[in-house]
Amino acid sequence: MGVLYSSTRDSSKKVTASQAILKGLSDDGGLFVPDHIPALECSMRDLAGKSYQEVAYEVMKLFLTDFTQDELSGCISRAYDSKFDTEVIAPLVEAEDTYYLELFHGSTIAFKDMALSILPHLMITSAKKNHVENEIVILTATSGDTGKAALAGFAGVEGTRIIVFYPKNGVSPIQEKQMVTQKGDNTCVVGIHGNFDDAQTGVKTLFNDKELAAQMAACGLQFSSANSINIGRLVPQVVYYVYSYAKLLAEGRIEDGEEINVVVPTGNFGNILAAFYAKNMGVPIHKLICASNENKVLYDFFSTGRYDRNREFVLTSSPSMDILISSNLERLIYRIAGDDAKKNAELMAALSQTGCYEITEQMRKQLADFYGNYADEEETAKRIKSMYTNTGYVLDTHTAVASAVYQKYVAETGDRTKTVIASTASPFKFTRNVMNAIDEKYDSMSDFELVDELSRIGGVDVPNAIEEIRTAPVVHDNVCAKTEMKEAVMQFLGIA
């Protein structure tokens, strides 16, 4: 049976996977969700013998049911190729009896590459399938990693343009340099005076601006999204959780059917939601451990059942998690509400109007598979240092949050189930924070001196993504107020 998609705020209208990918966000402001989560057709034993690309096909064909075999296989082969610096695409590295799923071997050294390498191909294929003649304008907000990964994926792709908004002082120097040096006539990068939530809210507002949509349509343009609100981002993320289990099985690290825990450093909730989908497809996952930084809105939610963004926004050393409005949580809320779009819409309206909502006790009971905790800045730095001291393995700041939270989980529960931690970024993206955590003596070095020193002490080569921005000129120097995002978009599109 094919999978159709509907909005989390109105389940009456059904669209195909390709239509959902093209639209990105539903017209009512909701997120597209599958009408059911399909079960895996291959056994884990069969998947254990497959490559990453083959596992990707077995997973994605179940969600993207209006794609032909040739269409989907073509998208996968073009996405997961030599742009990754390892043939296995997502290696599993054991350190201190835990398995780190390295999701940062793509062209921008962050986990966003895993989905954003394939999204442009899914989107262009979707446009052809639906006879779309408009040029597709990708509109995206980023807390640091999505921006560069999306820019790299869509740069030069015929029939598309891409606009990325990021918080001007809310990303690491390396993250910013990666974005503002991006080449491509179809790319635009704009820093805003505000935080990620401001950027994300602004993007959602632009998606729902009917007047702007009409102006764009008159010029042969239409919006779509590369944020994790796009189902074309979420589905490819499910793949690597299936793959990690299959790989552990292939290597004899676990028995067939043995449960594992999964730990995910979490901001916008898309990455851990993908793990939840994998569990519901049949992957034997015991606990989904949601790791937050000091912006611990998700920890508080799992602890109390109350989501409340009315709090101080904290800039941390793990900026991709500096988020108070976790957009993808809406997909989980919809599910635990019994796929009740009306109930979900009421909760999201409360979030928009008051900044908070509270789920029912019955809904809370359905969160038993989740565990939430957080690590503060000191705990994060200590975890980087202790891991390096004990093993020589270097964690980035986001992965360190996850690792520190996992230690808290074990101390609290005594659960020694074998565990996979999603390692979401290379330490080279956050060199100053990582190196200062290891030894404060490094603070006097420049950013790129730190890069070379990290390479030396970690025994790993400097990634190409870092080498290519050492001397790259700044191409994008646009900055605007959060209230001026529409004007920035119109100017880039030439419809001002």
C-alpha cells in the first residue's frame, strides 16, 4: 500500500511524497506526515550485508512510493558518492564501549549532508513528476549546519535558487565562513540581527505570505524548503539508524533482534524523530535519548509534559542546538494525539499565541520510549577533555552534549544496553571550543592554527571542507533586521 502525506493541522487532504517534498510546508502551516509508518520489508540479517546506498533504497522506497525504482536509485547514487570522504558513508567508531555514528563525512562535515546531499535530486525529480515549470526557490533558516549543507547541495542546480538566513552572531566562525564563501549565482546568504528562532519564524511567515506567493507565481517562481520541516529531509535521516543497526549486526557487535539505545543531540527534533520512525519501522531500539544543551526546552518537555519557550535564549558552544522552538516536535505531537489534526492545531496555536502548551496525561504515556536530559557548558567541555584524555578520540561540542547526557542516563538507570550516539558534526567545525576544552593554552591561536593543531593531536587529516575556505573570499555580506527578511528575499529574486 502506498504512503500518502497530510498536514499535521488538517488530515483531510492527502498528497503524494513528491508533492509533499515540493511544497515543503503545508498551506495551513502544518508539517507533512505519512499516513502510516511502513514496516521494513528486508530482515535485519539481509540488510546487514548491504551497502549504505542499498539500505537507503530499501528504506526510502517505503516512504517515497510514487518514485519509480530508477528515479529513486538515481537520486541515491548521485547523492552518496565521492563527495563523502569514506566509502561506508556513515562509519561506526567504538569509544569507551559506546558506538559513535559519524554522520559528518560529507562535503560540509555535518550530519545535514546525509539528507541535503539527496534532497536537491529528490526535489528536481519531484518537479518533473508533477510537471512543475516554475523555478523552485529554496527558503531556509539555519542554526549553523543546514545552511552550508543546503547551499552546497543546491548551488548550480538548474531550475532552483536558494536563500539562507542565519543568526549573525549565533554560529561558529567556521560555520559562518563556510556559508559566506559559497559560490553559485543561484545562492544568497543573509545574516539577521536575531537568533535562530527569529530566522525560523521569519521563514515560516514568508511561506504563509499569500501576497508574496502571488507575486512570485507571476514571475514563474515558487517556494520550497530545505529545512527539516521538509519530509524530503526527514526520510533520508531514517536511513542511517537502520544502517547503524545493520552494521552492528554485520560486525557481530549485537545479536539479531537485540535492542540498542540511540542518543541524539537535539535542537529542532528532526534527527531524533528520524530515529523514532526507524524504531516504528521495526528497528530494535529500546530508548531514544534526547540530549539538550542549556536551551533545555525539550528536556523540560519530556520531564513535565509542558512545552514552554518563554525563557532566556542561551548562546552556547553547540549552536546548532540553540533552539527554543523545535519544529519537528509537532510531528511527534500529532502522532501521540492519535493523528488528531484538530488537537495538534490547538496546541500549535497555543504555542504561537502564548509560547507554551501542555499535553494530556494520555499523550505523555506514549513518550515512554524517550528519555530527556541536558548538559551545560562546563559538562560539555569536561566530556570533550575526558574522552580525548582516555581514548584520543575528539568529540565536537554537539556530540559531547550527547555523550555527557548518555553518562547521566546510565548513572540514573543502570541500563547497559549497547548504545549508538549520533555524532552530528566534525570537531573541525568548532575548533576553538573543542581545543579550549582539551587545554586552555590553545586559546591564543588563530582559528586556522587551531585547525592544524587539532589535526596533529587528533591524528586525523584536515577535511577538504575546511581546507577550501582557508583563503576563500567572502561572497555574501548581506545582513538585515529580522523584520526585513521579506525585503531581502524580494531583492534577491528581483521582484522588489
